[in-house]
Amino acid sequence: MRSDLEKRNRLFDSVVAARRSVRAFTDKAPPRAKVEAVIGAGLQAPFAEMAVGDRLDYRRFVVISRGGSILKVAADLMRRRLQKDLARLRQQQQSQPAIAPRLEVFANRLQAFIDNGVPGVGDAPYFIVVAERKGAPSAEQQALAHCLQNMWLKATALELGFHLGSATALMAEDEAFCELVGVPFREYELNGCALGVPRLTPPARKRPALADTTTWLL
């Protein structure tokens, strides 16, 4: 029993250490069984039971394949949404000059997405939209974070590439996008990810030492 526990811990630690954000994918689509395994891991993530009660439709997944007409429409809707958000951000910069330099960083990021597309939407074999039902108290984004982390770790264990598509969260307030993916408008919060076979796996980022980041209060 002890050896089994140690083996599981070593395997888990190796998966956590190997997790990367992958931005370069091959043209090869992962087998459907692996995609479903990643989604299954997301389904096992915690959810806000107090917020949604005993409903079983608290979480939904929409898998959009690269090259299809639906993905093109989704990418266009996301680009239009980002253009609207960038216009509002520019107005905020003019009305609040004290924080304009900080907003400029975000504005430049939005502009890059508008010009080049949202990372993962079109350059990976699959773009997966994850929807979490709204409830009270509100805990949808926390639940989505747990879900996507589970998916990310499972993808890593299956040697698949994963990229978090956080811009998807903006689309929860876009009625046309929700209709496109079949999610009831304003009933769910959204997030998403790209999934595929990695063409290039980035190196590990430098992390601080555990002792430098931990305080024990005894």
C-alpha cells in the first residue's frame, strides 16, 4: 500500500512539473477517446453545489473542430467582441488618465488578438468551450478554473498540448456566440481552451524556491 501511494505521488508530481502552456500544434488531431478523457477530467472537477442545487446541467462542453465553418464564425464573433472591448478601453484611458499607462498593456494585448486571432482558436485541432451554470452565491469562474486545471493536467498526462483561451470568458455576454455553441444566453459563464498534439513544448519557467514563498504560523 505504501509503495502504491508513493508511486501515485511520483506520477502526480511528474504531471504537474510537465504542465506547459502550448501555443504550437501539429496538424494531427488527437483521437476522440483522448479528447473525451480530457473532458471527463474536467467533469470531475469541483462545482458550486450550493449555487446550482441538484441540477446535472451545471457544466457543459462544446468541442469545435479546426477548419469547420462553425470555428470561422466563432473566431469572427470573438474578434468583433474584442474590438468593442478595445473601444471601451480606449474611452476609459481618456477619462482616467492616471491609470492609462496600465490600461495600455491590456489594450495592446487586445489589439494583438484582433490582428492575429485569439490563441488556440484556429491554430489547434480543437477549441473547447466550457460553460458553467450561474447560481447564487456566484462561483462560476472558480468552478471553471478548477475544471480547466483538471483538463490541463489530464492533457499533460496524455502528452497533449493545452492552451487556456481566457478570452472565451468575454463571450458569455455575446448572444450570437452563445447561440452558436448552443449555450442558453446569460445562464452560463464561459471559458475555453485549445487542445491538440504539441509541435513545440516550451521549457519550464523558473519558479521561486518553496522556502521563499511559504510562511508557517505555529
